[in-house]
Amino acid sequence: MTGDTTAHPAETAERWHALGELEAWLEKPMVVLSFAWLALFVVEFTRGLSPFLQAVGTTIWALFVVDFVLRFWLAPHKVAYLRANWLTALSLLVPAVRVLRAFRAVRALRGLRALRGLRLVKVVGTLNRGVRALGRSFARRGMGYVVALTGLVALAGAAGMYAFERDAPGTELTSYGSALWWTAMMLTSVGSDYFPRTGEGRALCLLLALFGFAVFGYVTAALATFFVGRDAHDPDAEVAGQASIDALRTEIVALRAEVRALRDDVRPPNGAA
């Protein structure tokens, strides 16, 4: 009765209602935990976590898992839910590898490239969770949201680049500060002479460049809209504003009325030759 195709409509509606109530109740706590998780991520990738912070991170991760399982259990269409939240589900599996490192079989695999590549999944997953938390914190996703989002991506992206590149031969990202500067240059489309040496660093560099390109386009459009809007309120400007357009519409309506009146005046009376 809880599958994607066999659920009764009444049960589906009840589950949607329960899911909405759960999301509303957990929204603020999850936002706070998401920002705390982001801060722990930056510390882990730049300095390493103390045993206490590791315990805090594991606790937050366990709460995220419980939250995801509850939402998945309440979701009427589970396949659709997984498709919409596949990155969240994948990112929740990465910390489990760290928890399972106590097992000898997993410890033997720590040197594999695949497990090292899981750090990139954690970076992207953490950014995804941070972006969602930031979106819930802003009522309107305007310029303030874009600035905050860019700052979040810069801090987390720099931590990832520093973790990936600090041990690479010939690296120039020898500190978190230098990685943050390099990331800022990428996001502002200025670029840098340094090219990442590791596969994870190159993949993250591509993602940062794509984000910077999108933000640059948004900022350009926002600035253009601001200047056009400012000129539109100036009656002497070359750009026609809303007031000028409304006045033009009024004149067109008046002209139509005059043309109609003239047409009625020149129309011959009924019965005339």
C-alpha cells in the first residue's frame, strides 16, 4: 500500500500531509545542523577534527540519516523521492565509510582511488546541503542570497581544493588561505596560473568554474536591470519607463476614441443615397 503505484489516494494524501508537517517541524533544526555540518567540514578538510568534534560530526550525521529515513518512509512516491534526493542519499553514505574504518577489510581499501574519490562526493554533498539550508534561510532569493551562496561555495570549495591539492607535487595551494584566494579568483572568472594536479581537484575546479560563470551572468543581469530601472524613472532618459508606457497607452486609447467619433460623423445617415 505504500508503493508508487498501489497506494490508495486517501493514504497518499495523508502521507503528503504528514511529510509536510515533518518538514515544517524539522526545518529550523535541520538548517542549524546543516550550517554546523558545513563548519565541521571546513575544519576537517583544513586542520582535521579532534575526537570531540568527530563525535559531534558523527552525531549530526546520524541525525541526518534519521531525518532522511523518516522523509523517505513518509514519501508516497519513494522512487521519485530518491530521484530528487539522490545526491543527499549518496553523501550520507560517505561518512559511513569513516565509521566502518574500524573493520580490517575496509581499512585495507583506504588506499584505493575509489575511496579517496569519495571525498569529492562529500564536498559536493555538503555544498548541496548547505545550499538548501541557505535557501530556507532567505525569504527572497535576490542579490543577498547570491552573495551569501557565493561565500558558502568559496569557503567549502577552498577547503576541498586544499585537501585535494596540498600533498600534490608542485602544488601552490600550501595553506587554506592560498586555496581560498585561488577559489575566489575562479568564482570571479579572473582565473589563476595554477592548474590542479589531482583528479578530484580538477573535477572540483570544473564545478567551481561553472558556478562562477552562472553567478557572473546573474550579477551582470542584475546590474543591467538596476541601471535600466533607474533610467526608466528619469523622464529625460532615452529608455522608456513604465510611466511613459502607461502615458502612451492612454494617448492611444484617446486617439482610438477620436477616430471612432470622426468615423461616426462622416458616416452617411440611414436611407441616404
